[in-house]
Amino acid sequence: MRISRDKEGAGLGVSRQEQDCRALASRLGWGVQEVYADNDISAYSGRTRPRYREMLEDINTGTVNAVICWHTDRLHRNLREQLDYIDLSVARNLPTHSVTSGPLDLATPNGRAAAITLGAWARAESEHKSDRIRRKYQQMAEAGMPRGAGRRPFGYEQDGVTVRASEAAEVRLMTQRVIAGDTLAAIIRDLNARGVRSVSGREWRYPSLRAVLLRPRNAGLMQYQGEVIGDAEWPALVTKEDFLTCKAILEDPARRTTNGNARAHLLPGIAKCGKCGAGMRWGSVRDRSGTKYNVYRCCVYRSEERLDLVVTKVALLCLTNPKARRLLARPPQARTTAKNARVREDIQERLEQAADAFAQGNITLTQLTSMTATLRERLATLDSQLVDASRARGIKALLGPGDVLEKWNELPLSRKRAVIDSLLEITVLPVGRGSKDFQAGISIRLKTDKKPVNLADEWLDWITPRTAVIRFDALRRAEASMTTAQERQILRAFSEAD
């Protein structure tokens, strides 16, 4: 017996097939020794049928001396399986009976030919049905209609169109938190702590949350066979811009270059090794006395505590000082972000057109490869701009009214990481043995969207013109003249950095 997926309930279940097979065995006067059932395995899935393989082994060893099936297409998935079964049946003189079509004559050439012909026609009908279903779903997708009859999508009712307000609000919040720099792990902990459950009623886990956030349906887009093909008829839960930004962040390869301790520490993956350029990892070492302390390490290493203090002090002073704030990268206007999203859609469409042109023989493989490489490079640039824009908005939130240090202290670690990553480039440099100047082995550059020619009146003494690298010697001298309440608070909080 074999049951493939039957979401509409049109087929008979394994238990019903077994009842019919047992009834036939009773009429034949046969005793049932074993039931071999492979549930939910389609003829087209390519998956192994473990119970079917066990049955063949039992036939080969003589444990089984007769077989009853509900229908021959339940016994064999394809012609190769059927031919192997026939060879084994002939070799073992095995009788086979079907509930729907009676005994199978596999001992004679005509009987085998009839069985093979029946199997071929059954497979042909199955393929025709699959083609009709695929065409139906394609037409529904092109019309922007939901398929329905499946699992309810989170954020919508069972019809796939009506919005479920409470869940839709969660999707919007999840998306905004990813854009703001939160990790999926932090979002999962919050959802589960608040008792928000997935559609299955279970607690959230990484794969389920990521799948929900990467659904084009969140932005009101229809997807067919992995490709977005246009707008759908259901309402969007988030804007296309926010969806694409969230998608670009989650699919950014850099997210997979840090170790599992990144979420518990400030700078893994953000601080770069000055020797090989890789992201620093968190770890620990022992000093000469055997005392263990935490570090960021790669080809070089630095004290975690001291590097965190130095970097945080520089970041907060940049966010506090009016001149430094004017140098920070500005988040683009909404219309610019929307334009980038439209350009991205146009590039996706051109990629599809190039593939169609190659399939029709209008361009060569070399031309297709060149066109694809160029377009994908432009896509990567746009995705990077979307990510940078989202992080720049995170900095803007700290620049509003109120105390910067107080706002900083209220941020979760994941958002502090996102702010530092969008604000500073940090490189840990090799230094000679015995060097006592901790800051001499660190290079911190302020990320700015200003061109050097326009910076003459805005540079601070402790920011190097043209390169925007922090000058620690000048910064130390400048600290004596920092008199605002916010600046003094920051210096007191990070006095151990020096």
C-alpha cells in the first residue's frame, strides 16, 4: 500500500486500503503475515519507500509467499519498480492479487504484457492529472489568487486573503525588528515569552520564523515555483521596501560568518582582523600568570572588555558631537528607497527575459552568462543599499531629542551591534611585543556619505580628513575640552578605555 498526499480528501486512506486487502485475503483463505505501508510518499518525490524495500527483501528470502495490494498503482510507483517486481515474482513463483482488478498473471508473457500496459496507462493518467493541477495553480498564481486548502498562512485567515489583525501586527513588528538589527534568536525568545504561537500552535523556532519573514506574500506579492510573478489579491502586511530590506538582511552571507557567540558579545564579525581581513571571533586566552580573560581573536587578538569600551566611547561621542553627527550617513528619502525597489523588480524581470531568450535560442550561453553576472551584480548593490538604509535609520533614532547615552543603554545588544556596524569600520592591527598603547593597535573609521571636498568646515581635530579615521591622540587631547553634560557622562562611563 502507498498513499501520496491527498489534501482534498479525494483518495482512500491507508486504513481503508488495509481493510479492503484483509477482506480479500479472508475470501482467498490466506493469512496476513505482514502489512507493508508507505504513507505520504508521492510517485514523483524520488524518496525511498522503506517498507516496500523490506517487502522485496522478504519476498527474496521466502518469508513472503503471496502479495495483496489495493491497486497496482499503489504497489508500483513507476515502470522500473514494476519490472523489478515482475522479475522477482517470476523467480519466486509469487502470486499477486489486486482488490480493484483481481489476480495479476505475471507467470505468462501475455499476462506480464497486460500488467505492464495497465501500469503504463495508470501512470499516464496520473501525469495528466498532475499537469492539470499544475496548470490550474499557474493560472491562479498569474491571477494573484491564493491556492487555499493548505495550511493557514500566519497573518491571514484560512482563505489566505482575510487579514488576521493580531498576527499581521506581529509580522510587521518582526520585520521592523530585523531591519533595526535584532537577531532572529532575540525575536524568537520574545515571541515565545509573550505566548505568541505559530500556525501549528507550537513555539517559534529559527526555520519557521525565517520562512515567515521571507514570504513574498507579506508584501502582497504572488510567488509561483519560487519566483515572484506579480501582485496578489490579498492585502500586504508590510511595504515592498521593508520586505526587500528584511530579505536582503536575512540572506546576507555576512550573517553566517560569525560564530554562535556573536549574539552575546558586541563586536564578533564587526571588528576585522588587520592581517587577513576576516571578522574577529570571540574567545578566551590566558596571560602569563594563567589568568583567563575574554578576547576578540583571529590572526591577532585584543581584550574584549577594553575594545568594547574604546569602540563604544567613540561611537557615542560621534553620535553626541554636532559636527560628527553631520558627517554620518543619512537615511535615504522614502521616494529613493521606493525607486530602488522598483529598479530591483525591473532587474529581476530582465533576468527572466534573458533566461527566456536563451531557452528560445536567441542568445548564446556566453551572452546569457555575461548578462546574468552584470544584472546580479546590480542586484547585490541594491540589496546592500537597502541594508545600509535600514541601518542608517537605526542611527537616526539615536539622534532625536533626549540623552544619547540613556537611549544607548536601553538598546538590546543586537541593536547596539547594528548601530556600531553601520557607524564605524573597526580594524584590529598587529602590534609589536610589549606594546603598552592599546589604541595604537586599533583603527576606527567613521562611515560617512560626505565627499572629502565638502568636509573642510565640518572635520573635527580627532577625525582625519579624507580617510575619516579616528585620531586617538587628538581625541585624548580633545576630551579635556568636552564640557557638555552628555560628553562628560560618556567619558565617565568609559574612563577605563584608556
